[in-house]
Amino acid sequence: MDHDPYGLSDRPFQLTPDPRFYFESGTHRKAMTYLGYGLAQGEGFIVVTGDIGTGKTMLVGRLMATIDPARLTAINLVSTQLDGDDILRIVALALGIAIEDCGKAQVLARLEAFLHEQVRVGRRTLLIVDEAQNLPISALEELRMLSNFQSGGQALLQIFLLGQPEFREALSQPRFEQLRQRVIATHHLTAMNAEEVAPYIMHRLACAGWNGTPRFTPDACRALHRMSEGIPRRLNMLAGRVMLQGAIERLTDIDEEVVEDVAADLYTESIMPANEPPTMPFNGAGIAPRKAAAPDAARPREAAPPAQPSYDSYAPAEDMPAEPRGATSHMRDADPSAALPGNLAPPAIKQPPRYDGVVPDHEIPAAVAIASGLAPLRAGDMPAAPAADRGTGHAARNAELEARLTEQEEILRRTLSLLVELMESDAPALRNPPSGGNGGNQDAA
């Protein structure tokens, strides 16, 4: 089924999170690393927070797609407007436990029996709670008590909490000290940076069967980042409307002007944030009306047809040369689709790797790099390619960069293991310090 006049097989910028379109930005890669680390530990809480639209639900979907159900029983709760007793019941129901006409004590007993049975058959249990900022104090306390279930020194339940920034602020309060001491890792999702927008657009288009049309120019990608602030949901909403505008006007190239026109429409419709209006001239009544575009033979835009285009039979017109831009040699002005063939087949969406309780060797939290004194690899460390070879040298430079990153992450992994062993070996000495002498520097002072 065609979802677009450009011949796409799917909607590339749908607002509903779909793990097939997961894009590993820098912040999402770090979050997945922490989630993998937490799964390897098999205990405690892991907290991931982020502003609205930064991809928390997409992260959960990606994680659920990577879990091996033969080794891990995972449930995801999305309705969190619940008190303490109700959260216990919804957890039990999600695990398939019969609790009809059961009191709280019976629910807890059946939950513990189920968790023990999972351990006996070689499976662990993971509880994922989305929108955790809506949980009342009583519900958080019940979840903390559930994390106390143990068998032979092994935790029976592990809990991931995902919420908005106010949840992270709430956890810093003194009354959550007991819960905070059980958090083994935390990460805050941030917006994508400007350099990630073009790969993000190309990735989602390719997953939807993109064949080379339409093309987003570099200035269009920068405008998309500026208007959306790098928030994935806003970016999807804006890019989806831009694609619709391009279909109506039969565009083969989408540039900055198209993005700004659509952003102005969304702003007047109160869809885009009111505190981030598009960069357009204003008059006393609000946004100034759009001026008519001057005719330009080099611009690949056609006059809108009198009738609505057919979404089933329309085929894009032959590619026309792009509007000339100011001469520049900076790599960010390179067309993100210039190095791609004209008829690009959609990539095969591979099955993501499964987590089996072991952190992959090539993944390690970035905080370990700071603790170990190893400087992270910077993009500027790579030698600059001549301007004539930029279109063909991307693959080689990316391969070299990936190799260096893999080597550095393996070093960090070994460093983490040494740090853990050192802390464990020093723990007895810290708990039982020598009692002789004059009391150290305090007495000397």
C-alpha cells in the first residue's frame, strides 16, 4: 500500500513510536548502554528521564524488542495514576497471576511465589514503568518493597523507571532516600544536536522505502533542527507536514523555505510551541503573511495543480537541479543524499541483538571514561578529506572511526572491571580501619 505520492511503503514520520524506526542518537545510545548494564546487574532500579517527546517510549519499545523471553520475563506498565494497592494488583495481572477476591497480603504472597518460580526455571523478571512521574508516593514505596524480594542472595525483580524531568527532581527529596540508594544507574535523555538531524531524516526515510525523492537539502535539515529544537516528536510532526506540503506542490527538493512555511502554519495553529515561533517577520497582528515566491527556473518547484494530486498514481517529476547556494567548503553544507544512488532500495531491518544478562564488550557508560582518565574520541581527531573526495570518502572515514571507537570502548570495559575489583577488594579495609596511632590528621591538627 502506498502511503505517499513519493512511493514510500510506510509513514516515515508517524507520531506513534515504532521500534522499527529506532535511531541511535548519542543520548539514546548512552541510555541503551545503561539499560544493558542494568540488565547485567540483575538488581535495583534504573531511572531514565527526559523531556516530553525525547523518545522514552521509543526506548522502551526498542528494549522490549531486544529481550529474549526465554531468559527474561518483562512487563511494561503505562498507566501509572495508581495508588499503592492498585500498583501491586496491576503488576500481578500483567504477570498473569490470578488475584480475584484477594487481599493485599495474598497478592504479595502470590507475587513472591511467582518470582521464585521464575528463578527456578531459569528466568529473571523485569518491570518497566513508564510515565513514573505520575506515581504517588505510596506506589513508589510498594515498588521499593517489591525490590526487596530475594532468593539465595539474588534479587527476584528488577525495575526500570522512565519519567519526565520532574521525576528526577522528586527522587532528590530526602523522603526518597531509601529508593535512591537502590538506583544503580540513571540517565537523562536530551535533544538531538544539529549534526544528527540529517542522518535521522535519511534513516527514517530509508526505513519507509525511500527511493531518492524527496531530498532534504542541508539548509532544510538545519531549519528542521532549529524549529523543533532537536526534540524527536516535534521533528516528526514538522517533517510529516513538510512531506505533505511537498506532495501538494510536487516538490523533488525540500529546502529551508518550505520548512519555514510549514512551521509558520503550525505556529499559527498553536501546534508548535508558543515560546519558539519560527524565524519570520512579525507585524502587530502576529505572523506576517507569506510573500509570493519569485519565479526561479533553477528551483525544482512546480505550481500547485488545480486538483488535488492522486496519492495512488502520482510519480515525482524528473529531478531538476537544486537552487544554487553560497559557495562554502564546510562539510555541514554537503547534501546528505548526494552520496546515495538515485534509486535506493529500502534497507533490511535486522532483528536487534538480544540482551542475555551480559553487557556487550563494545558498550560501556561514558562516565567510566571520565573516571579512568581516558579522553573520548572526538570527530576532529579524524583527518579532513579533500573537498573532491567527500562524497566517496564517507564510508572509509566512518569505518575508521567505528574501529577506533570499538577499540577505545574495549579498553573502557576492562578499566571498569578493574575498578569494580579494586572497590570490592578495598571494601573490608574501609569498613574496618586501623584503630591505632594518634587518630590521623585530625589529632595532629
